[in-house]
Amino acid sequence: MKLAIFGASGRTGVPLVKQALEQGHTIQALVRSLDKLKAAVGTPTGLEIIQGDAMNAADVAKTIDGCDVVLSTLGHGKNSSRDMQTVATKHMVSAMKEYEITRSISLTGAAVSVPDDQPKVADHIFGFLMSIFAKDVLADAKNHAEVLRQSNLDYILVRGPRLTEGDPKGNYYIGLVSKDSGTQIARADVAQFMLMQLEDDTWVGRAPMVSY
């Protein structure tokens, strides 16, 4: 497939790009810094790097044009706008509808809850801490999720707890927040799961939690 990837130079985006290329996909990746992504993955065949900003609708549309699926691992940085994820997602949805692309796979945090979740005490504590110390990030994550829910696209909102570095285990919990979900997962496993959703309809329109 031809994939549009946003957040490609980030700590989850890099393993996503590497694994996608290993699987034979081609990629159009939007990044603010060409050098940062090149330093992480090189200049492999099948990767087109587009320099721009996900807050810019034209840059987002250029990245999505001609692709089959849109994936986002966008996260807040030091200089990010408070509504970065929400605005970027609105641009993605608009471009996807223009180019008749239906599947969106987007990463967010475990603190973004859904009605069927059954959070443990640890989950409540984590959500409370996020609401105090990362209020704007949490609000943006929730708003970005709502944009996808209202989009009428075949979206999959992948939720992850604390993301760690290291090799993928390939074996992890998939489901809702519950007594069986954990508190961490490697970014490489998150990337693996996101790529598994390219053609799997199991979680379309839902928000699976992946964790150890």
C-alpha cells in the first residue's frame, strides 16, 4: 500500500516507518525537519519525505494525495500549539474526503476513555495526573478523537499507555481499558499493531488499547 504518515520523525513514527518499509509499503511522510527523519531511517527506496507542517492544510493534503491509508503518530512537542493534534486531524479528514480515502489509523493516549472501559485504580490515578499536569495535551487528544468519531471515516483510534523504547515483543494485550490492560508498551509494538490495522476491520470505528 501507499501510506501517508504524520509524526514520522517522532519516537513512535520512526519504528512505524521502518516496519512499513520492511513490509513493502511505500510512504509519503510529512515532517518539519528533513534531516531528523533522514538521520533516523536514511533515504530508503519507497520513502518520500515532504517538508512542511501538519497545521498547514495544503501540506497535509499534499502528503495524503495518492495514498491508500493515513496513519498518525503526532504528539505534542515543546513548541506545539495547544490544539495541534485536533487541527491537524481536521486537515487530514478534509483531505481524505477530497481524495476519497477512507481509513485513518491514529495514535493517542490511554487517558482518552471510551464508554465501555473499566478502568483500574491505576488508570484513574493516571487520568487524574494527566488532567492536572498535562491538561492541554489531554484536551487536545480528546478533541482529536472526537474529530475522528464525527468524520464518517473508517477510523481506528489506537490507545497506548506509557510508551517505552526497545525491540517489539509481538505479544501484547489488545482490548479496552480493564483489569487485563497494562501500564506500558514498546513503541515498536504500537507501530506493529497500527500496521496490522491496514486491512483488518476488527477495530474500525473503535479505540483499542494495546499494552503489556
